[in-house]
Amino acid sequence: MSENGTSQNNENNDLLDALNSIDTVKVGDVVKGEILAIDDDQQAIVGIADTGVEGVVPKKELSTKPVDDIKSVIKVGDVLDLVVISRIGSDKEGGSYLLSQRRLEARKVWDDIQKEFEAGNTLTAPVTQVVKGGLVVDAGVRGFVPASMVSDHFVEDLAQFKGQTLEFKIVEIEPSENRLILSHRAIVEKQRAAQKEEIMAKLTAGDVVDGKVARLTNFGAFVDLGGVDGLVHVSEIAFERVEKPSDVLKVGQDVKVKVLSVDADRDRISLSIKQTLPEPWDGIEDKAPQGSTLDGTVKRLTSFGAFVEVFPGVEGLVHISQISHQHIATPADVLKVGQEIKVKVLDVRPEDHRLALSIKALEEKPQSGDDDNENRNTNRSRSNNDGGNNNRRRSNRNNAETSTANAPEESTGFSLGDLIGDSLKKDMEDNENN
């Protein structure tokens, strides 16, 4: 056979071998490819080992992580493990293949995540995006965290989680559909349960601890003690009366609280803020010495007088006889709740939490002539209206009994003798002098 004939046969054999090798490369196969060149389109041209055919790896198929410059991660001569994605071109053109290293990496990631899921393990990954309805996580593959699974409470702004690396529980995994559902809420709940158990075991009534206001309601404030919430009832927020907790507290505010009780069986902790504050009656004899003038606010009106707050949590009594130099039927005739007034301190009893106050002591006493005219008019009126006055006396007695029932001696801080004795004695002395 001539040399030309031999050469022709060799070429035919090479072509047949190449065609046969093409048949051995199938979509889904994992092959080794050597980088032959990197073109201007940021694509790697590779030769598929043991086949004699070439493939193309686009930049986006090079890694599961973003690649800006393909030459920064690979170079000519590198050998990569690749997966065959699809056939490019026709048999007549010789054909080549679309190859991917990224999808091969992802396949391994899915396998690893599947194993972690089956073992009941968690995974840690960064949050890369905030999208409508939740968070996108880079777990080697795309993971999704629904908004309801981000935390154990409602989060209005999810943007705060972007860039954070968090721990997640694997809720659902479906590699064939590229679906990976994760939950951070399950992790938070587990952590809080452990913290709660530890804190509940350590807390005892009487402890004073630091906390942060977590939630506000109409009946009180829930304070986070570092994993478990305790309730500060509205009556335990301050010594002065608090209408709404939101009037004096804010969510996120740091507070010091005293533990009143711990009920582990019912998971309840009762707390107090006011019991960590100075007692309002401490040093009252210095803050409100006898004879001093104070600003106050009328808090309550009864048939026998008015209770006036002169310091937060400190109320004193202005007996009806100390309200005005003129005769008044009830304190409500001249005073109203919430009214700002000035009072003079008549008596201070710190040990009994009692403060006797006067309004009329700060007012100029009317001239005696005016008093005589008033007394004559009063006597004339009494003489003409005995029957009506008797009815009014009975009504006033009934009203006084009702008022006194609503404000018992121990809550007002004054006995009946305290309420009328000294002032009545003083009024009698004034009359005798006149």
C-alpha cells in the first residue's frame, strides 16, 4: 500500500475514533477537562479527557460563588471536574459540549445538605438578599427563609438581617426542584427555651436584676430578663398612679426590676419597677417641713376633704375646714380633680405617711365685719329653712358615710380624729377670739 493510502486510512480511523468517543459523552456525565484556552467572552475552552472532543465552560458555570474575572480563578493547564450539561452544535460540525463546574459543586452541596437534614443537624449560612416574603440565604445553593420563620416574633423590617450569618434548621429540601426551605425561628425558640430554663432556676423572689422592656400592654409591661419575660403590672411601675404603661415606658428601654415571685409551673415571673426606686416618703420631713409652701395636684375629692399630690407618690390631706375661709358644703364646690394648687404644710408624720395640708392658710382672712354679715345672713337662712336643712343634714351624713367607705382610715392615712379634731379645735378658738 502506498504512503498516501496509509495516511488516508489513519485519518479515517481517527475520525471514527472521534465519532465513537462522542457517543460515549452523555448529558449528566462527570468528566475531567483540561483548560486549553480562555476566550474574550470569559469562557474556558477545555479538552474532555479520553474523548478527543472539546467543551465550553461559561464564567457563570465556573463556581457557585460570583466570579468577576475568570482568569483570577483558573488558568490554562488546570484540570477540572465538570458535569456535562448539553450538546452544542451538530454532528456535521463536529460538536462540543456545555460543561459546568458550578452544578457539580451544587450537586455535592445538595448531597451534603441532605445528609445534614436526615441527621437532624442545622446549617450556618449568610443572608444575601431580602425579598418579598422572606430572606435569601447562600448555603452553597440558594436557600429561602419565609418571613414567618425568621424570628419568634413579628419583624417589621427584615433588612436588618442582610449580611448576617445565622444558624438555620432545615425544614424542607428538594434538590430536583432546587428548593431549600430554612428556619431561623426554630433556632431562636430552642435557644430561648434553654435560657428560660436556666434563668427560671436561678431567679428567686427579692432578686433585683436588669432587663429590657419587650412589650407594652394596657395592664403592664413585659420585661426581657435575657431569654425569659416577666410581667410588671401597671400598679408596680411607679409609686404615682400610671394610667397607661406607654406613658412612662418605651419598648427597648433598659430597666431595673425586683422579682416579686417565680411560678415555674405556670412559667410566670412577677416583677416590680417601683420597688427598686427610692421610697417617696423617705426624707419627707426635709422636702416638706412644717410651715412650708408646696405646689400640688388635686388627686381625689371626698366629703371630708381633698387629697393633694405634692411629690410623686406622696399625697397629703386638705381637710374641708382648711380649704376656704368661707363655708363650703363639699370640696367639689371649689376644687376639681387635676387642679394645680398651692398648699401649706400644717403637720408632717413620716412614720405614718401622713401629711396635713391647708389651702386657706395661704389666703388672706376676710374682715370680721364681713364675717358678721355672713353669720347674720346664715342664721336668718337657717331660721327660715329648718326643715330643708334637716333633710340636707341627713343627706350629707349619708354622703359622708359613702365617701368614707370608699376611702377607709388605713388608706387615707388619717383617723376620724385626725380629720376633724385639730381643725375643729382651731375653728372654735378663732370664734372665741372674735
